Amino acid sequence: MVRMPETRPYHHGDLRAALLTGAERTLRDKGAAALSLRELARETGVSHAAPGRHFRDKQALLDALALTGFERMAQTVNGADDPELPFQERLTRVARAYLGFTIDNAALLELMYARKHDPDISDQLAAAVERNIAPFVRLIADGQRQGEIVGGDPEHITLLAAASLHGVATFAANGTLAPQAALDAVGELVHHLLQGLRPR
């Protein structure tokens, strides 16, 4: 009698992380429309039902990807900030870190911003968005206290300054600017922003 091989349960150190890594790879290579929990299960080597333990559906997976992106962006930006630096150099470093993240993660960034503006955004994702805005608002508020930035609502000024930086990021993503050219332009962008924002 031939003995059938025993079915062994799949052991994965962190299935959720493995699924998110695979999902981000698919997002980068093929876009969000190509994401499938069943396909991710196949690629990861688990049963098609296994991802359901972590993501109830594709939207939950997209939210988790966006959340991961916002967390990584916050780490990147916070890691670049140094309150001991002169303000213009400090702002340039933070802006370059943000732009570098957007260039390296264009597809993920597109998903992050799509989810950011969704009226059905989860509380966890909404909180992550707020945590990403906070370092920029803090930086502008510090600049105001130092006399480097005009007075006014720091959140409003941050929005205007961020729009300029995000515009450069968009140009880099769509090929209008080469990524290195975009990064090289950050110092000039910050210089022009500060000249326009400096109190007269």
C-alpha cells in the first residue's frame, strides 16, 4: 500500500508581513488592479483561505498597504529632521527625504493619496495621515518662532509649501523631471519658498 504524504501545516514567521511585501511588489510591477488575495496566497505558498486571517478583502489589503506606506514615510521624514540645523538646511533635508521616498515608492504613494481622500477611510489610516502631516507643521511652526516664516496658521502654510514639493514629486513620477534632477532641485525649491515666505 502506498502511503500518502502527510499534509503539513504551513508555518510562516509573519504571514501578514509576507503578504504585504508580495502585495507591494505586485502594486509596483502591475498596479493595484492586479492585486488578488488568492494570487498572493499562491505566491506566498499558503492556502487561498490563509490571507483571510489578516485581510477580510482586497480593500482591507489596500488599506494595510497604505498604512504601511504612511508609517514608512513618517520614519523617513522624522529620521531626516534635525532641529539643531539652521532652518533652511533643516527644511531642505526634510523635503529631500520626502521627495526621495516618493520617487522610490511611486505606486505606493499613489495608493496612499487615493486612500487619504476616501470618505470611508479607517480611523487607523486617518490617524496615520495626521501623524505624517505633524512633522511638517511642527517644522513650519518652528520656523515661525525663529522668524524664518511669516505668521499665520502653520497648517495652512504647510499645505501650500507641501503642494509645491508634491508637484515636484508628481513631475518626477510622470517623467517630466528625471528623479535625480528633482532631488537636485529641492534646495532651489526651498530657497524660493523661503524667499516668498520670509517676513518683509
